[in-house]
Amino acid sequence: MITNHKIEQLKQTITLLADGNWHKGPELASKLDVSRAYVWKLLQELQEFGLSFESVSGKGYRLTQALQLLDQESLQQQLAEIEVEPHLQLLTDSTNLQLKEQGFAHQKLVIAEYQSQGRGRRGRSWVSPIASNLYWSYGWRTQMPVQQLGGLSLIVGLALVEALENNGLNDLTLKWPNDLRYHGKKVGGILVELSGDASGDLKVIIGVGVNVQMEQTLGESIEQDWTSISEVCRAQALEPISRQQLLVAMVKQLQQNLSKFESEGFSPFVDAWKKVDESFGQAVTILQPEQELKGVGAGVDANGAFLLQTQEQLETIYAGEVSLRIST
Ligand code: BTN
């Protein structure tokens, strides 16, 4: 169990190093009011959470890339107008788990700088190094019956793309049902978890992970090709965008999409989906537990179900235990 005092020390250490410049051990020790040996201990711990830094004798320590921690107070200010209450933590197991176990509430936003047990779809883990990406979970209480929620993760994906586009990024795509991608590489994912009454009054946890400035070495265990927002910015000659700005833009757009979805269902989103649908017209394989279906992606229906044109017929694929592979 890490004490609050220790968490404060870890935060302060990151903040002191955040500019990406060299900082000498004695300088850090005096600013943190600890011994030099203890500075080293804090840095070792941060390294275990995925912080990358260099250390050179005579020069001290510097982060391999500059960063900025998310800030609870300004998040609160920026999200107050849409009545979202952010709960920012430095370290957690999983923001989805936290929202589930620590008092689910409508429009509650749980954010973490690091997850020790970040969870992905189909039992995978979600690589969540400290202070480099975005990990958040949003609580949404709805009276929509569960059968109408097929398009939910799609409208969340659309919110992410729209928020990124509003910040000047282009060419982001979605792979049904909910992978955010860029040029065939995964940038983000969505994990929706439901509980409550299936006929209405559902508690929905919308978990979002977006790679923002994750270093290549930290993502080595990821099984699929991946990239990050900072790479997309570099490729498109854009200035890097702060994680805080992206987070706020995404949550605002998500809230808009959710209220439209709740009143009108998925059909108003079909056109937007068409524009970013990576599988449209592509040869794809749908992997289901008991069978494999091959065909060509033919978009989605008015409920967000995937349409697969096989040699025989147009198949409708519902979300669930399916995996979609785009043949290259
Ligand atoms: C996927 O497999 O593509 C879904 C990944 C979802 C990851 C996010 S990170 C924040 C939230 N908390 C978790 O434990 N998982 C989701």
C-alpha cells in the first residue's frame, strides 16, 4: 500500500523533471527535502511504473521526453460546464474497476496516470505506463434497454475521432467495434462494461485508453501494431497536443454523442461511421468462438451491427465475442 505522502513525493519528482532538462541529484534532493539516496529510490519506483529517464554522472537525471502531468483542478474547471466530476489519481489498478468498486455515479470520470491492471477487451491487459497516455472511465446511467446498446462503443469511438479532428488531426479510423487506429495501427481502445437491469436503468462504464506519447520500448509487449497521438502529430507536422486538452475534448464530445444516442439511437451516426470505417470494402475475417467468417466489410446497420458481405449473403454480425481481422 503506497501512502499519500509517497504519492505526493512521486508526483513532485515527476513535476521537477517534467521539462525534460537535466536535474542534478542534490538539487532534486533539496527541492524534495529528502536524501540523494531517497531521490534514487523514488526514481527507481517511477521507472517501475514506466517512467523513462537517463542518468549521467555529473549531469544528473533527465526524462527521455518532456511531459506534463494531468491537473485535477483545471480538469475540474474545464469539465464543470458539462457537469462532469473528474477524479484523478496518480496510480490505480484499473479506472474501470475503480468506477465499479468505488461508487459508480452518472457523469463521474475516473482518470489515472498509471494502471497496474489496465484491462482490454477479451481478457487482454492494457499497457498503461505512467504519465504518457490517457486512461479514463466515464459513468453513464441510462434507461435504454440493453438490446439498443449495440452501437454504444461505436459512438464512443466516433467521439474520440471527432475530438481528435477538432484538434487538427486527420486520417484516424475506427475498426469495428471500437479500435481507434491510424494507418492500420492501434492508437486507442474502448472497454464498455454494463451492470444493472437489462430492460432499463443500466449502469454503464465506458473505459477509454489512448496512446499519447508512449515510448516504443514500453509498448513492446503489445501484440498488435500500435502507434500514438504524438506519432500522428509528427507525421502530420502538427505541434504536440497536451493530454489534458485531448482528454477534455474527448469527454465533451462523448457527452454530446451519448445524449444524441439516448434520444435518437445509432442511426444518426451511420454516416459519420462510414467516413472513418477502416473495414469498409476490405477483405475481413470475423473470428467467433465457434466459427470463422470471411467476406468483405459492408459498413454497419442502423443499430451499429457489422455487415459482412460473404460469397453467399450479407451477414449481420453483432458485438460480442468476435474479433475482426483486416486481411492485408
Ligand atoms: C481494448 O482492448 O481495445 C480496450 C482497452 C481499454 C483500456 C481502457 S484504459 C482505461 C480503462 N480502464 C481499464 O482497465 N481499461 C480501460
